[in-house]
Amino acid sequence: MKININQDLVLIPIKIEDQQELLNLMIEVYPPAYQDFWEDDCSWYLDHCYNPKNLKKELSYETSNYFFVEFNGFKAGIFKYDFPFSPKEFDLPNAMKLHRLYLHEDIHGTGVAKALMEWAEKIAVENRLDYIWLEAMEQKPQAKRFYEKMGYELVYSYILDFELIKPSFRGIHIFQKKMTLKTIS
């Protein structure tokens, strides 16, 4: 069932039969933003995350909510969140993880990411979750600025252990935001 965020923005649940479409979309969306991070052309990461076996595993979790992002009728990215889900690095009970938010570079700056973040907050409040948390690459300062503008605070940093990421790009930050029972508009 599609979820209308607003008149231009729709979430379409991803199903296992969408695997090839998902992979094709991410081949288009991911490399422009991250190709400099990898020793290869991002192929390892794309296959690691979007292969049929991994997609089936991710979709099998009851906590998983995985969507195509459609903007003005164009599949422009993906959005995935899981709850309840705590980081493995520290205990954060009763929390939502914003797991994947990748958008086509043509829609950066349009407010789509902000609308999706606000929608996730609404879902978190409705489900009486205490926190939302996410991970962002240290070498993406624009992401850090965006998350901080959205009210998230940096709470933890670590080194990602994917061998094909260039060593200078392995730093990753965890951000969190405390939810309140106010209504998100």
C-alpha cells in the first residue's frame, strides 16, 4: 500500500520481487555520492546490500519498513527504518533506526529528505518511541549539518570495517534525537 507523505512525495513498499529494480536504482543513486569512498566502483557495497539474499533477509524482519521514494512520479531513492532497534555500540532502548535514506542527486535541496525525516518522527511519536538514531559517514559534512539542523546530536563515532572503503573514509558517526509526545506537523 502506497503512503502519501504529501501531494508530490509517495512511499512505495519494497517487495522481494522488486530486487532488480532496487539494485538498478541504487546503481544510479549511490555512486555519485560515494564513489570516492571505495577502492572499487561501489559494486561490492551495492551487491552486499541489494542482492536477493540480503533483501529477503531485511524484508523478513517484522521491525523493517523499506520503501521506494517516489517524487513527482519519479522513483528517486529509498527510505528504510526499523523499530525497535538499538545500536550495537551502546544501548538505546525503544528507538527507531533510520537505516537508509538515499536520494537521487537531482532532488537534493527540494525538501524531500526533510519531509521524510519529519514523517519518520511522526511514526516514532505515534509508536511512543523514545529516540530516532542514524549513522552517517564522517566524510559527508553536509549530512552532519543536515541532521544537526533536524535536531539530531552526534553521540558516538567509530570506524567502519568494510575492507574496500578507503581508510580515510571509514569514519562513521551515530546521531540521535530524543522524541517527545508532541504532535509532529
